[in-house]
Amino acid sequence: MKSGCLIKALIASTIFFAVVFYIATNKLDDYFVKPVKDFSIKYFTKDLKDQFKHVKETPEKDSLFAQINYFTNNLKDLNTVHLDAVSEVLDSIEFFIGDSVVTQKDLENFKVIIEAKLKDERSKKN
């Protein structure tokens, strides 16, 4: 192999790996993580809308759904999300809507659960 060809190959491979490293460290969130988060959150809320069809229409139901939207929007802002926190929130939602009526007490309990989970997720982030 000629030395000029070797030098060109080294320069080309260095530039290639520098570009790959830059994209992996700086742009991976934009190309992979954010679209996956957005898709999963849309799927999460769509599934919840289907579960809420049998719940009686009350102002508490609307408030509960607003709290769920607040939780999902805050999940978008976090860098890492632990699935056990999301599953616990899902379990509590299923528990509160299990009797087809959302009461004020259920809504207050759910607010406490959401704030605790978001606080835990934020502290894990730091």
C-alpha cells in the first residue's frame, strides 16, 4: 500500500469516526430518544382514553385526565424515565377508575402519587 493511500484512508476514517461520535453524543436524543418518548406517551394516553370510556362523566374525571397529561408532559422533559414509576401510576389509575366513578378523594390521592413519582424521577436524574 502506498503511503499516500494510507494517509488518505486514515484521514477519511478519522473524519468518519469524528462525525459518528459527534452524532452519538450530541444528536442522539433528537434522532432516537425524543421520537421514542413521544410515541410511547401518545400510545400511553390513547390507551388511557380507551379505559376512561366506561367512567362516569364528572368534573373529577376531567381533572384526573388533566393530571395524567401533566404527568406525561413532565415525563417528556426528563432525561431518563424508570418504567416502575410509570407502571405504579398506571396501576393507581386502574385502581381509581375501577368502580367507574372518580371522586374528589381519588383525585387528591392521585395528585399525591404523581407528585411523589415526579419528585423521585427528578431526584434520580440528578
